[in-house]
Amino acid sequence: MSMQIPWKEGEGNIVITPGSNGTASVSSDVANEGLDREQTVVFRTTNSGVQASVSTTISQIGKRQAFAVAEGRFLLSDGSTFNVIKKEFA
């Protein structure tokens, strides 16, 4: 049974599918059309009354990058960045 955690930025969900021996696979249910993003996920378990937790950071590469100018990033009037499609390198 997979679990879905909404991304804090952008669209879609982080999908966690439990495996065997305490493993899990992690994916996203959508391609990231925005900027690169990351989010920390905490896994908690209880076994015979003993609680354990581990956190990991999930990263997903985006299709866009912030437009850079000499002074830094190009900002819009609402404070967000102006984003452009990334140039693909062969």
C-alpha cells in the first residue's frame, strides 16, 4: 500500500511504497515543471513498544531555473522568481 505526501512546492505528491526488510521506494507522481525542489520526510515506526524514526531528504530535478541577472535572480512584483526552461546539455 503506497502512501502519498503532497509536495510543499509545486504540483503532485511524493509516493512512498514500502518494501521488505524496512526498505521503501520513493518517487513522484508527476514530472516537476518548476524549479528543482526538495523536501524532508520523516519515517516513524513502533515495534514492541520501541519507537524509531529516520528522516531523509527527497529531491526532484525541475524543468526550469530562475532567470539570473548581474544583481542575482530576476524577481517579479510578487517577490517570486522569473523562471525559464533549463538548457539541456548533451
